[in-house]
Amino acid sequence: MNQNLYAQFEQRFPHDDGAPAMVLPGGRLYTYGQLKSESARYARLLTSLGAQPGDRIAVQVEKSASAVFLYLGALRAGCVFVPMNPAYQRGELAHLLGDARPHVFVVRPQAAAQGRVLAAAAGVPHVLELGDDGEGEIAQAAARQVPRSAIAQRSADDLAAILYTSGTTGRPKGAMLTHRNLGVGVSTLHRFWAFEPGDVLLHILPIYHFHGLFVALHCALWNGSAMRFEPRFDAARAVALLSSSTVCMGVPTHYVRMLGEPGLDVAACRGMRLFVSGSAPLLPDTFNAFRRRSGHAILERYGMTEGGMFASNPYLGERRCGTVGRALPGVSLRVVDAGGASAAPGETGQIQVRGANVFAGYWRLPEKTSEEHTVDGFFKTGDLGRLSEDGYLTIVGRDKDLVISGGLNVYPKEIEEVIDALPGVRESAVIGLPHPDFGEAVVAVVVRDTSIDCTAVPQAADVVGAVKASLAAFKVPKTVHFVEELPRNAMGKVQKNLLRERFASGRGASAAKNTRKKRQHDPA
Ligand code: AMP
């Protein structure tokens, strides 16, 4: 049997070719019949350019219906889809093209000149343009093709995609995802989140990232669902579209922005079945406020580029705020201590996962791949977390964000939770900065909440005092910086590396040193 992911999707598409697949702003509708014929044209175009099964097709374009046809066309042709963040600049692109060595590179017209130069340097044979609204030379060339109805034969272990890690530190690495990885991933989520006939997905995520492409889009295709396909997120529009949708997937920032819309209420969400959040931590304030306003408990899940979703709160049952739920069916998930032994419930350690959805390794980096796996085949996620007695996982942060002060481990999230609970604080990020005595010093970066009437604007002393009152002395920030907002990437992740750079170089905003006590703890 053909294990090509596209073949798996097509078997599940509605029998009626007229069934809606994507509705774009302005009302432009694409049916499942068009999804099949358009992707077949793109498949023909790619093969006419000499692309063979296994060849990479690199794509740096905006979200559009044509971008979806191109993705499905690449799968149909047996090629390996390599989406790239449109925010990537020259240096990053040069690295990605040199690493992925695609046969075809699809670029936005405004970046085409640079794309051609970089492609030539990397030996990429074909560069084609695709405009932000899905127009451009590749769309025109595809329109001239006779649809290629054949679907390239692929085995479960063949690559379907290479997704570069978001790379908040270091150079992006290519995560190799097979037809099995993606097929198992989507079928598990489809079942676990109880997709049903008639579901309509509000698609507000970008499609160069796992979340928007392999979680949101895939779930809709697997279900043969219609999507409200929004190329750009607009909170007011999203809230208005809830009445004609049943499922929404977003990052926490989307939910924060929707909360800023007066139209978000129970009536607006009456037809909604499910709100899913992931890619970054959902703050309890957001979870609670959204529940009050919409009547829905957002379902938080956890996963990453290297294999998709690993844990999820349940569809039925308790969605526990501050946790990402239990391991998904088919995923073995464990938390281990520094020696590799299983951590006791409540103990923080490294999260490791194993399962058919977990990626096949890093592209052209066999050593890195084996470094990041244990001898019994678990992938070391690089995330820190703890499991409750009943298996709910709490993410404590990235391993790399762990602060080691005076030889003692400081988990930023624990401190951030205390600071966030202070009146007048919107959010915070705790980082470690080089310190001559302690190795690293705990530093808090705080965003004040200016939207509420707060008589006492929190000061550094309040932040320090609150942490001191509830946590051990070695966790108390040595410096507190106040900023207007935290730097985030497009997926809503706080870029702690940028904060570290900014404050290590002393270019920070208002800072207050906690000098009340000279030494807060002795190095361990
Ligand atoms: P990416 O590979 O860009 O999808 O980033 C994956 C990383 O995002 C994970 O390793 C986690 O650090 C983080 N992440 C994903 N989902 C969550 C979540 N629900 N809560 C906290 N962090 C998350």
C-alpha cells in the first residue's frame, strides 16, 4: 500500500468534490475537488522541472491557498517539503539552502532577486516566485499543467518534510519527518480531539511551522473539514469568525489578543467545540479570563518541531490549567534526573519522548541525532518539566534557560509565576546573566500592566520582596528590569536569548539592583 501522506489524506477527503475545503477572506472558496486538481497541477509542474521523489522543495512564501496546493503537490510528487519562515534573512537563508540543497526554491516576488543569488550560490537549479496572495509565475505555470493524478509511491520511512527548528539559539537544524511520523501524528490528534463531521477549523496560524501546517491544516484535511483560512491574524476578524467555526488552534498570543476584543463572549463562541493552545506557555490569567468570557476551557498541548505533539490535556475530562496534560496515546513520555533515572512525581527533570510520531533525526547531522537520543531510543526534548502523581505534565522551561546560580538549579518558571501574580504585573521572564561570584545571577525582566487601574505601580523592591516571601533566597532576582514588552517570535515564544544579550550588554531599560543583602546565598 502507498504510504504517501497525500494518499492517506485523499482517502479521507469528502466523496463530494464540491465540499468546501478553504474559505478565504473576501469569501473566495476552494473545494476539495479543487484541492485535488490544483495539487495535481503543482505535482506535474514539479516533476516537469525534473524533481524526483526524495528531492527537496524549499518554500519561503506567505500563507495562501496556492501555498497549500504547492505543499500537497510536493507530497504527491514524492518530494520532501521544506517550509521556511518568511522572516528568515539572507544569512539564515544561505545556511538553509546550502543545508537542504533543494531542487526547487519558491520565493516571494519581493525577495526573488536575493533568492536567485543565494540559490545560485547553493547550486539550486530552479527558483520560482509565488506572490503573497497566491499569484505569480509558479501559480501561472501550474495553471498550464495537466493535473498529474498519480501519487508517487512512498514507504512509511521515506521523508515527507524537513522542518527547520525555530532556532532561538544556534543555527536552525533540519528535523526529518517521515510519512509515518506525520500520518501517525495527525491520526492520533484527530481521534484524541474528537474531530467530527461538520467541523469547521478557524485557521489563524502561519503554515511554515509545525503547529499551523502539521497540526491545524492536517487535522482539517484528515477530517475532510472546511477551513476558514486566514492568511493574516486579525483578532477582531477571528472573533467574528468564531460563530461560523467549531475548532480554533492558536498560540497564547492569539488568545490574549482575542481577549482584547469586546465581541468575545459566550454568544460569539456558541458554535465552538474546541480551542487548542500550544507552542508557548498559556498563562493561567489567560486561561481563566478566556474561560470567563467564552465559557470554554482552552485545551493546552505540548510538542515540538522534532515530532509534533507529545502531550495534551483531554478532550473530555479535566483540562488542568498550567499543565499540558498527559502523554498522548502512542507516545512514551518520561521525566529524568541528571543521571538519567526517572524523576519522582513532582520532581523537575528533563523530558524525553519516544513514539512513531517522533522525528527520524536531524538532516545531515547523524552525530547530533545520536547525541540527542538515549540508548533506549528516547529523544531528549531539551525541555524541563515535572509529572504529577496522575501523569499531568507541567513544562518548567527550556533546559538552556535553566539558571545555575552558585551551583544551584533555578527554574525560571517558578519565579515567573510568583512575579506574575503580583498586582500590576502583566508578565515576566527570568534569565541568568554572567556573575563573577555565582557564575550566573538570577535576573527578572518584568512588564507592568498599564491597562488596569493600579494605584501601586510595582517596583523592583516589590518584585524582590514577593519572591523572597515565597521562595528560597538563592532564587531571589539580583536585578529587576522593567520593559514595555517581552521579545517574542512569530509563534509567541519569549526570546530569552535576546533578553540575555540585551541585559548582559547593559543596554537594558530601567534596572534596579537588589543590593539589600550583599550575598543572598553561598555557592553550592
Ligand atoms: P517548536 O519546535 O518551535 O515548535 O518549539 C517547541 C518548543 O516550544 C518546545 O520544546 C517547548 O519548549 C515549547 N512549547 C511547546 N508547547 C508548549 C506549551 N504548551 N507550553 C510551554 N512550552 C511549550
